[in-house]
Amino acid sequence: MVPQIITSLILISGIFFLAFSVSVEKMGLIANLNALMIVLGGTLAATMMVYPWKRLLWTVKMLKQTLDNRNQTEWTIEMMIRMARTYRTNGIRALEKLGDSIPDGLLKTGIELIAYQYSKEKIEQIMAKEALLNYRQYDTAYKMLYNMARVAPALGLVGTIVNLIRIFGNISDAQNLIGYMAVALLSTFYGVVLANLVFVPFSHRIKDYMDQEQARLELIQEGILDIHDQENPQALQCKLEALYTASIFIQTPGSEISKSAGMGQHKQILSGIS
């Protein structure tokens, strides 16, 4: 992490050196690149001072997942019902073989724990910890983008100040004043645009994805414990679909009254089906 911080400081120093030294004579490509260098480059460098670059790459990967239109929750329910049937019909080895074919994640972990014949209490503890770790990763990605949305306008203002300094330093050279003024205004423009039209919408998208994933992880925990108990597949399907419907109701934007009512419905479903 220390080498990354040093690299970020060097990058920031290079950005400000270029901002003070690059000559901009008119409004054009050079002016736009100069402003983007200050705002976007500075934002990325400041982010890398706080977060490891691997986490930044993971956040980009997560953003790609949020753009996926496939419903992961419905696939998860179908897979757990299939696993329940396999376990009741063909036994634990067939279940283990089926688990090998699914992607890595909490669902695969749960199947492996059943195959290793862990107790129900131990499975519940391990899966709860892994689900919490997954949620914290999503929360870190959300905070990263939220902080980038706060930094970008500030760096836009910094770019404006830097170029106002250059304007006062070259007040007698009217030719260069146009270019410096262009960079000063473009810096503020890009800072506001990147913050409000890029980073904030992406952070909200991840926040919404976090809510969906939290509900899906809870479904997986419920389903794995029922599979461990060799629950009837049809009963498991009714339970998971009811929980899924309740989670959609809770996630629907609205007042706190509707959310609290949704939580009450969620608890009633749990007590009625269990």
C-alpha cells in the first residue's frame, strides 16, 4: 500500500506540474485534455491514495455486474430447488457434483459445507460471516464512488484556481488568456459533470445492487439450511418465492411506513412457512 501511496503522490505532483507548465493558447482539444487531466486524473490519484488498486478494479467489475440484465435471484431460486431435488433423490455425492458446476459464491460454499457434512449450526455461522464479508465489499465500492463524487468538484475548483493564477501571471499576454480561461471554466464543468452524471449515478446503482444482493444472500442462507434438512422441494420453492416477493416489496421506493410494513410482512412469511 505504501508504494501505491507514493505513486499516487508522484502522479498528483506530475498533474499539477503539467497544469502549471502546459501552454494553452485557445479553446480546443488541449484545453479539454488539460481540464480532464486535473479533474479525472486527480480524482483517480486521490482515490488510489485511500483504496488499493485491486479494489478499484473490483469496483469496475462490480459496475459491469450491475449492468447485467439477468435476474440472479430467480436463477438462484431455481438452482436451489434443483439441488434440493438432487439431494433427496440421489444423495450427497450427486449434490456435490452439481455444486461443482455452479460459479463461485455463497451458494457454492453452502453446497460444499453440506457435502463436507458440517452441522446445521456451523453452516449457518460460516455462511452468515461470508455473506457479511460480501456485503462489506459492496459497501466499500459504494463508498469509493461516493467519495470520488465529492472529490471531483473540488478538483474542478482547484483547476479553476490554478488557471486563474496563470491568467494573472500572463495578464500582459492577451493571446494566452483565452486558453487559460477556457481551462479554468472547463475544469469546473468537468468536475460537476463527472460528479453528478457519472460517479453519483454509479454509486446509487451499486447501492440498489447491494439491496438486491442482500436479499439474494438471505435467500441462499435460508435455502441451504433447508437443503441440509432435506426439505421437500415444493415446500422450499413456495418458501423462497414468498421471501423473494417480500424482499421486492421492501426494496420498492416509498415511505418509511411502507418499508416497515414490508418488514412486518417479511417476518410473518418467515414464521408462517418455517
